[in-house]
Amino acid sequence: MSARLARGLRASLFWGAVALILVYMTIPAFVVLMTSVSPSELLEFPPSGFSFRWYERAFSYPDFQNAFVNGLIVTAFASSLSLLIGSAFAYLVDRYVFAGRAALEAVLASPLIIPHFTTGFGFLLLGADLGLGQSYAVVIATHVVLTLPFVSRTVYVSLRNLDPALERAATNLGASPFEVLKRVTLPLLRPGMVGGWLLAAILSLTEFTASLYVTAQRTQTLPVAMYTYVREYTDPTIAAISALLIIFTTALMLLANRCLGLRRILAIDVH
Amino acid sequence: MKAQALPAVELTRVSKNFDAVQAVRELSLTIQKGELLTLLGPSGCGKTTLLNMIAGFDVPSGGSIVIDGRDVTAVPPYRRETGMVFQSYALFPHMNVFENVAFGLRMRKMAKLGIERAVGRALEMVKLEGFASRRVGQLSGGQQQRVALARAIVIGPKVLLLDEPLSALDKNLRRAMQLELRELHERTGLTTVFVTHDQEEALGLSDRIVVMSRGEIQQVAAPLELYRSPANGFVASFIGEINRLPPARCRIEGDEAVFEIAGHVVLRARRREKLTIAEGQETHLFVRPEHLTIATSKSSAQNKVSCRVTTHLYQGAYTLTRVDAGPLGNLQLRALGGEAIAAAPIGSQIEIDIDLDEAVILAG
Ligand SMILES: Nc1ncnc2c1ncn2[C@@H]1O[C@H](COP(=O)(O)OP(=O)(O)OP(=O)(O)O)[C@@H](O)[C@H]1O
Ligand SMILES: [Mg+2]
């Protein structure tokens, strides 16, 4: 009897701890979401009522509109370029043994070590030097560098999970190297590549530190616009736009998870 | 006399080195059209490497490979027209059964109608009619195996290459698939190279068996010949169970060969035509467990040896009995049924009879 009681106690302790961690992790987002529906002019928590007025303002505020579109443009190009370059790197590292392979891997991982601040600052100076200023090109280039390790890693893992016998089987059946790539390798890598792209998109959409340096008023992305806004205003619009960004990225995250999860299911299927 | 047909595959002094490892050494072999040839040997002896060289996945370090009269040593694998079945099956997970089987035909730019007909026929041949639209993930191991087979045979390969295709299946299914493979081979008449390290499988399936060891051929022979007259000690001990007796000295007495083992045990065998052992030469005797029997009081056998029973291993159809035969070492007997267990209890002293007429006798 007492053993069962002890087990029950241990289970409730465990789940209690899990609940605490969950609350701790999500509380900032929760506070922001609550504040965003406050009718008051001031940022207040807990809110004294309920209203969507700050969402209306967030949607109609021109700077946010522009920044959102900018963000989409930058993300679309940066994630796609990152996917292209990252996939090529992953393929090279997986398939070929060459001098400097280890060095290449280190370079690919370097954005994890170099602060975003440094990367942004570097690209700002470089952009100025090349006469590109804070154009889209510079912003996109910055975001490509920042997202590359994640994309190449994702594709690399997918490549590792690919049974080499599948490519051999296709070759044996008469498929030229190009046909093998087109009909076997790429289709099987697709979930991993889509997942990698979405991961890059999420990182790019929410990146702030480096973007602060490399964007101008004309090219600024949403997090930068939000930062500019809080320096001037203190109303809950900022909470509303934050909530929107959270919802948008959560949707992307779910999508990415489905793609990467699907990849795993496929890998199980094969064996 | 009929003119000798062109061999399906001819390997001439083929070698393959992986850095320091010599996986295959100057191996020459001719595979006849329509035969089912098995590559048999212990793990790491180079079976897969040899198969990969025929398929074109491994480039030989030396020698030449001719398929159907054409030297393919430098031809890439996708132009060799071989059909390979992989140990892991390697079915394309993003395609259904039909698309998997159709893959090779699509690569050959066959017309749609022709593909449908050929795939239908191939699936029928492996008894998978009605499975065309299944996802490969929904198939059992045995079914996946059949799809892999259908995919390989549908292209009408010049040679079918099977690398341990049955090793992932459980024992019963494996037996059934062995029979089916043999039947499929009769029906298609495809030249087939089958890799296994299961000697029973090899004996049961093959027209000829190639026994390999350390990248070299030990013997090429039909199953029966291989079992009854292995060319050397390695083959003798690798194919089936066999007792290796201690070195013997041979003497000829009339029409009998007399072997003296460990100084005082004397065994006799009828002289054979083929036996080319000189007087006094050291010889090695190998005796199958089924040629050792428990001697009864009235039997008048000439090679009686006394020994002590150590274990019985009952196998249903037969019983394996281990005995300690003193100077002859440990020996194994095989007797039908299970009577031996009661007739010769463990620990008891018995006499056994060694029938040397079927023994393998090799000059040391
Ligand atoms: N790609 C490779 N690189 C280095 N060594 C290899 C490679 N492939 C095979 N070998 C070596 O060559 C030898 C023969 O290998 P192979 O795979 O042909 O053996 P096998 O007879 O098929 O064995 P198994 O029954 O275990 O499949 C082994 O010693 C193996 O370690
Ligand atoms: Mg092998």
C-alpha cells in the first residue's frame, strides 16, 4: 500500500515539476498576450478589461505594415538562399572526403559562436564599404549567414538517414547519377529540406540583434520596427504586434515539426 | 557436340584492395548462362565485394569482368544491365509497389502500356497480384523481399545478383522463400548469383557452389560433389558437420588402405580408384557424423572404437551425440530419431563404428 502511495507521490512531484517548468517557460508570452487585449492606454498587467483596439492599431500602423512586408521579402530570399547553400555544403560534407572538410564544418558552425551583434556590425561596415548601405541585399546576406548552420545541419541529418542502398538500387536499375538525384535523393530529402527552410524562416523573421545594424528605415524588419516603436510609445500596440508575431512563428514551427517529423517516419518505414 | 554457349559472366584474375585489406585476390570464375551459382564463405571473405564488382559498384583493382561477351570492367553500374536485390531490400519508400517495380522500365523509357503489362507479370511471378498500389511501408518483410525481386527481374537482367536476400527473414519464411526462389529460377531461367553464408541454403538452392575464403576460391562444384568430395580441409569443415580426425599415417594392404592414428588406433578403408596417397604419407581423415554409428554386439564392423558419451542434442528428426574417443578426440555422431539417448546414456562407455568408405581423405 505505502509503496503505491510513494509511487503516486513521486508521479505527482514529477508532473508538478513539469507544470512549473512549462509555466516558467511560457509566462513572458502569456503576460504579453494578456496585456495585448487590455483596453487601457498604458501597458498594464493584469489588464483591466478586454478589447481588440491595439490589434487594430498594430494592423493599421504603417511602419509595422512595411516592416512585416520587408520581413517576408528578407525571409523568403534569405531562407531560400540558405537552403541552397546549406544543402550543397551538407551534400559535400556527407559525400566527399576532401582536404579542409573539418575546416568547412567549423566555418558552418561559426555563427553559433560569433555573436549576432558582431555579424551585424561586420555586415554594416562591409555594406557601407561596398556602397550597398543598408539595402535588402545586405540584410539578406546577414540572415543567410545566421541561418546557414541550422539549415545545413538539418539537411545533413536527412542525408545521413538516407539508406545508401536506395541510391545504389536506383543506379542498378539504370538511373544515371542525375536521375538518381532527381528521383530518389531529392524526393527523400524533401521533408528535411522543407523543415530546414521553415526553421530558417522562423529565425530570420524574429532576428533582432544583427538586423538592428544592417537595416535602415526602408528595409527594417518587424523586430526592429517593434524596438523603434517602444522607444517612442508605451501603449499595448507593442503587446498586440508581439502576440501576432508569436502566433505566426508558432504556426511555422508546427509546420516545420510536421516536415521533420515526417522525415523520421519515412526513415523508420525503410527498414 | 553442341557449341559451347557464351558464358553469362567471366571474371578473370579480378582483385579488389581496400587500402591494406585485400578483399578479393586474383579470382577467376566463369558463370554459365541460366545457372544458379552461390557464393558461400565466412563473413568478410569478399562475397559482397565480388558481387559489387559484377554490378559495377566497386571498381576492381585488377583483372577484367566480361558480361555476355562484353568487357564491362570500365562500364558504370547503370549501364550494366544487372539486377540486384539488396539485403535491406532498398525499396523506395516514397513510391508504391507498382512504381518501385516500374522504376527500371521507366529508366529504359518503355511505353506506359508495356510498363503496366510487365509490372503486372512480374508481380504475378512473385505472387503479389493486387499489391500494386500498396505503400512499401505497409508490407511485411517477406512481401518487401518479393517486391525487391520483382523489381530486379522485371528488367530482364543479364545476371541477377542476390546479396543474402533471405538473411533478414525468420526461419520458416526463409525456408519457404528458398523454395520459391528456386521455382522462380526454373521459370525465368535467369542467370543468378546468390550470396549466403548459410551452407544449408547453398546446398539446397544451387546448381554450383563457389566456396570462398579470404578473397580466394577454395572450390567450385555442384552441391553433391562439394559435400562428398571437398577439395581441402577448409571446404570439408565448412560444408556440413564433419569430424576431423588427428593426422594419420597411411599404408596399403591388398585392396585396403590402413590408417594408423596416434600410434596405435588402426582404421581401415576399401581402396579407392581416386585415392592417390603414397605409402607412409601423412593424411587427414574427415568423417561426417552420419557415418559414425553406435556399434551393437553383433555388428562385425572393422573400425570399432570405444568411447564415452558426453552429450546428446535431440533435434527431432535426428539426434547429435558427442563422444570422447580418447586418442581420436571428441567426435559427433548423427543418428535418426531419438533412440540413441536411451541406448547410450550420458557418461556410459560405448563402442562406435567409423565407416570410412564415405570419408574424405586428404593428403597432409
Ligand atoms: N568499403 C570498404 N572499405 C574498406 N574495407 C572494406 C570495404 N568493403 C569491404 N571491405 C573489407 O573487405 C573484406 C570483404 O568484405 P565483404 O563485404 O566483401 O565480405 P562478405 O563476404 O560479404 O562478408 P559478410 O558475409 O559479412 O557480408 C572485409 O575484410 C571487409 O572489411
Ligand atoms: Mg556481405
